[in-house]
Amino acid sequence: MSKNTLPGLHHSHFPLTSNGKIDVEQAQETVYRFFMGLVKSRSPQEVLLEFQYLFFDYHSHPENAEVLKEIADLVTAKRQKEFLNLVKRCCYILVNNWETQRHHDAIEQLITLLTNLDCDRKAKYHVINRLRSWLKRFLESQDYQDLKLFVYRNDESQHYDPQCGTSIHWSSRYRSYLLVPQYANPNNPKEQREAAKVLSQQLKDKFKFDLAMYTARSQSVAGKNRDRKLPENPTGLGENVLHLIKKIVVKKGDFSYSNLANIFLNQTQNLNHREFKVALVNYLIFSADGKCVGPGLKQKLALKMREIYPERSNDPHDEALHLRTCNRVFDLLTTEDGEQPSEMFLYLMLQGNPLTLVIILLKLILICPNARVHLEQRIAELIRYYMKEPEAECQWVVNFFEIFKITFAIYADNDVHYNLIKVKESLKDGHSEDENLDAYRIFSQQRSYLNSVFSQEKKASSDS
């Protein structure tokens, strides 16, 4: 097929007919191979045009006739589920390849093409009307909402859609988490899982970079020079984020969250499951300075903990049971059914300090890093539950998502390190911890080329 074949063809409607026999898997594979070959050899514009020919316009030409016949057979045989799976995977074949080729505009054009599709337009062929009704169902499904997460791939802080001229929903700031269920679900096409995992990690890495740069430069005299533009704050917390970061990283040395996690793991190595759960409650509800985070929390958590695999009470708490137990505790603290917030989540939120819950989740992930995907799936489910609410009406839970995102950017990975350096004398006794934190400045270090950038910022601040 020559490079200019598609745009110059004389098209005709392909008669959607079937002989009554169909090999569904073979039909799907034929279409998949067609698009995989097309996306690797043709421009995005040509691929999008062919996508429109096959799924929207039903136009045939000599080189897509076999593929269109396979699609026609699926529709004629009323294989709706298989057809919707076909459309979904074809979309992700394009998305995954365009991500690799850095054709990010093409992904947006694909979404625009689907969004502008007129599924209610009637045709003279009954099977075409059936196909359009199926496409309409796809556009109304969660699968399509998942696909739309790949637009604006590099920025979770964007609040305005230049194409539509409207504000972007607040939940888009947490796409790195909303993508997790896509790559964690083994039933999704491999192209979808690969694309979701790559984009989720890219968004997390970009946020960590932007947060580190913002904290480094916003505190330095050089960064406050009027002739030098400050990096944009990547969070939704305004200047309060600097104070929050200080509160998160203030526990250092023997009392750091990482050290406490290591001590806990060493002390619980030989416990049975019942004994481990008792120790886990004490570990989670006490802060590094020995203060209980909530008077009623220990009792509530202890009662819930008894319900976690009670039949295994006398069994050794091995690695497999450890992971399953931590996953269940995450469920208790977020959502147990994957749809509604849990009783414990609402209880802790009503206490008015989302940082308390975030630190508990952090302490739990530090003793069980392999449970991180499960936790992030639960966070995604909470976001989906609340995303039907305007931001102004659920600001309390948005604050939780912001604090969670910041805290895990600081602690959950080892590629960025935050430290507090005293730059002036602390206030005398009688002042609050918050007031004494003003005596410190945040410094961040990253294991990459950013080391030199952060070192320069630290030197500029010290010289001041």
C-alpha cells in the first residue's frame, strides 16, 4: 500500500453481511494485526483516517476489505461484548505505540474523534445502526473514561482545557493513581496495561521533580529575585505546602518513619498472626514521639483487626500472610468494597486532620512495600467515588488526596531525599511545633542530574 493510498481512494459503503459462521478470536486478531502494522508504518493522520473508515464511516477499499468484513461479521452475529473489547484494544494499540513514538497529539486527536462521534445518526442498514448503538455504549462506559486519562499526559496540575475552553475536573490532578487500576487488572489488554503503567510512573516522576524544584527555589533568595521566575507550585495547597513538608519530614534519625518501620519488622519476626496484629495496632496508632494519634482509634482499629484471618491466629506470620494482612488493613482504612469509603476512613476524616490517616498509610506501606499497588488502587476508588462532587463541596477529601500525593512523593521512593536544615534559632519553649518549624528550611536531593541543581540552590540559600 503506497503512502498516499488512503487519502486518494474512491470509497464505497461496504455491505455488512455475514455467512452466519464466525471465529471470534480470528476476527479480532485480524483487526489487531491490521492496526499494529498500520501504526508502525503510517503517519498518525493516516492511522486515524483508517480508524474512522472502519469504525465510523464503514467505507471499504481494497486494503481494508478483509478487516471490515471481520468487523461486519461480529456485528451481524450480535457479538457486542467482543466488538467492544475489539474497539478498546485497538484504541490502546494506537495509544501504546504513539506513546513510544512520542506522537502525543495523535492520542488527543483519537479522543477528539471519539468524542465528536454522532452515534444517533441513522443509516439505511440495520446492522450499522446496531454498531453505532454499541459505540455509544462504549462512549458511556468506564473504559472510555479510562482512555481519556491519556490526554494531557505530562501534567496533573493543569486546570484548563484549551480545546474546550473549560476547567478540567479536579480529579485529573490524580491521574497517576486513576491509571493504577488499568495496569493492575490482568483482564485488560496488554497494550492498555503497558501504556497505563508507563504514564502513571511518568506523572509521579514529574510531580516529584516539580515538587523538589519548587521547595528548593521558593525558599532561596535567588529564587525570590524578581527577575527570576519561580517554578509553579505543583500542588493544590498553595504556599502551605512548604509548612506541610516540614511537618512530614521533621521526624529524623532514630525517630524517622523508615527507622521505626525497620525496628517494628525486626521485633515481630517470630510472632504468630494474632500477636502480630496486636503489635501492628500499637505501631500504627502511635507517633514517633509516643503520643497516640486519636483516643478512640486504638479500640476501633483493634476490633477491626480481629476480623482479619482469625482462622490463622496461631499460624506463623509469614511473608504471604503479611502481604494479605496489610492489604486488608488498607481496605479498612480506605474502602472495603471498592465503591464506598470505609467506616474507618470517614471516622479519621471527621477528626479534621487528613495528615493523621496519611501517616498511618505511610507507616503501613513502609513495612509492606509490595502492597503499594493495592493501596493506590484503593485511593483510585476513593477518587472515583468523590469525583461526582464539585471540588468546593468535597474540599476536605481533596486535601487528603493532596497530602497523600505529597507524602508518598517524599517517602515512598528512595530517589528524592528531603531534609530540614536549621537556618536560625528555634523559638523558646511555649511556642507551638508549627512556629518552631519556621526556624528550618527544606532541602531536597535527587539521585540524578538534579543533584547539581539542588546543590546550587542549597549553596545560594546558605550564602544568604
